[in-house]
Amino acid sequence: MFDLDRWREIFQSMNKNKLRSVLSGFTVAFAILLFTLLFGIVSGLRNTFADAFVDDAANSIFVRVWKTSKPYKGLQAGRRIQLDNKDFDYVKDKYTDKIQLMTARIYKNFNVSYKKNQDNYNFRAVHPDHQFLEKTIMDEGRYINHLDLEESAKVIVIGRLVKKDLFGELPAMGKRLNVSGISYKVIGVFSDDGGDNEERLCYIPVTTAQRLYGNNDYINQINIGYNPNLSLDQAVSFGNRLERDLKNKLDIHPDDQNALFVRNMAEANKNVNTFMLVLFFIVIIVGSGTLIAGIIGISNIMIFVIKERTKEFGIRKALGAKPGSIIGMVVQESVLITTIAGYLGLSLGTFILNQIGDGLEEYFIKDPSVNTGIVVGATIALILSGLIAGYVPAKKAARIKPIVALRAD
């Protein structure tokens, strides 16, 4: 129940002993401040890692090829490896249960013009699943579909900045673009969180590129979205097995790291998770050490406070005060100081993170922030510690007989 007289006594005591109150509060505030900053930095590192993969699906695997660096099966080093539709179908059929999405990529660069506006743009010839592996956001129209592949349709999906370059504010849907002398119909406009470079791309069906530019079944890259039900360890194992099987199929030496490269996002995610876990435990250890130091500081100050007020407690008991009222007053004061100081430390830490957040990006720390639940939990732990720190010596002092307390030095 709210006792106005007790609160008056508490504030009078705090006002009378300003230095002691400030020192008690500083210990708590500093502990929470450091705790907030440490967790904010960890959060910023996590945001940096997340941002690095923002425009690719988290379950992506990229298969690229180049030249062999080792002789194998009588074949010389320096042999150029070429992927084709048979390799694509081989992977698709062999690992059906482990693959959710799959697309090929063919890279091209063409001059594109619409009326008087023209420029050179990078093209990617792809399958429909590419939209989800690349996290392409359709602003207008649609993406490439299976009918486009079957018909080798001359259709094109352009990036937001391509539309801006060629059409300005005019509509682009349904218009015809001249792509190095071949007419393509615009069926969609997309945006991408990957930035300007990604939004200056154009997508066409993979079959169209193969028929018009080379009349072959060559592809440059295979992108896979592994089954999201696979654990990270299972996904890593799948990527390793895929690499071994493709090297065997393409007659590449098992130890040749140059001819075939498999980039598995599961490995990257696993490494990031391991790094963040280790970093988190380091922060927990450092933060816990800081909190323990704060608890010890509160305990020491409260012991000194109780000893300083022993005569006061003796007088209160001589006048009829119950031990419980003395304990409650001391504990209430301790909790009040701890709560105010903890809130100030949390607020100051959050303010500092907001002020220096942009300047930390050069150190790979982006948008540092702190999980409120974690810091509030730490603050509550300190408050409970303050309660215990005040309760134990107060209870001991409350048991002293009035005559003994009055004689205390």
C-alpha cells in the first residue's frame, strides 16, 4: 500500500546523503550503460551480415565454372569447363528431394534503345525460379514464366532504373525495346534491395538467349534453392556432395578448386551463426562481469549506509517502530535508486547508439541497437540485487536491540 510518509522519508534521506545516492546510482547506471553498448555493437554486426545477403535467398547455392588447374584422366590443365542444359537437368533430377528452387543463368550485355533513348545494360537469361532466389520485387507486370521458356519468347523484364533511363515517367508495360536489333516486349518492371546495380539489369528467358545468341544449350551458372526443411549441417553436406558429383561428371580433379566453385549460403550462415554465438558469449561474460561489479558496488554502499544509520534505527525501534518498517524503508530506497539509475543508463546507452550509429558503418557495424527485453532483464536483475543488497544488512540491523543500536559508533 502507498505510504506517503515513507516516501517523504526516503527522499529526505536521499537529499541529505547526495554523494552516497549518486555513487549508488552511478554504479548501476554505468553497468547498464556498458551492457547496452556491448549488445548494441553485437546487434550492429548481425545487421551487417544480414545486409550482405539481403538480395539473395538464405537457402541459395551458386554453381560456377572456370578453367581447370590440374590435369585429370589424361586431360590437360587449363581446360575450360562449360555447363549446359544436360548438367542443369542432371542436378535437377538427381537431387529432386533436396531442391526447392532452381534456375540457370546466362550473362549478356546489349545496347537497348527506346525511341531516342539508349544505353548498354547487363542481361541475365534465367528460369522463372530466379525471381525468388534473387528476391526480385515486381513493381509492375509479371516475371518470366514457363510458357515464355517453351516458346522462347522475346519478352523482357527490366529494372526500375532501366525504366527510368529509357521511359522516364512514361509507362513501359507492353512497349517494345530494341535490344541490339531484336525487338523485345516489356512484360514487367522490378526493383531489388541489392541497390542500383541490381536495378539496372534486364531479364529474358534462358531458352530465348540460347536460341538467338549462339544457337546452343550453354549456360554460365546454376543457382539452387535447397529445401528449407534441411538443417544447416544437412544443407552443407548437400552442397559438398553436389560439388563432388559435378566434378566427377565434368571430369574435374577432386582437389581442383579453380574449375568449379560451389558457394553455399548454408556454410556462410553457419559460420556467421558460430561467430555471433561466440561473440554473444563474450559479451555475456563481459556484461555479466560489469553487472556483478555493479551488484558488489551496491552491496558495499548499502552496508555502509546501514552502519551509518544504526543509531537512527535504534531510536526508531525505541519509539515503537517494527523491524519490518525499517527493512521496508531501506529496501524501498535501494530499489528506487537502482531503478532510476538503471533507466538513466539504458536511456543514455540507447542515445549514444543512435548518435554514433551511422559513423560505425565503416567498422562493419550497421544500425546498432539493443533488444529492449535483454537490457530490461539486466535492469530487473540489478533492481533485485539492490533489493537483496538492502534487505540483508537492513534485516540484520533491524534485529539489534535499541540500547545496543544507540551505543553504536
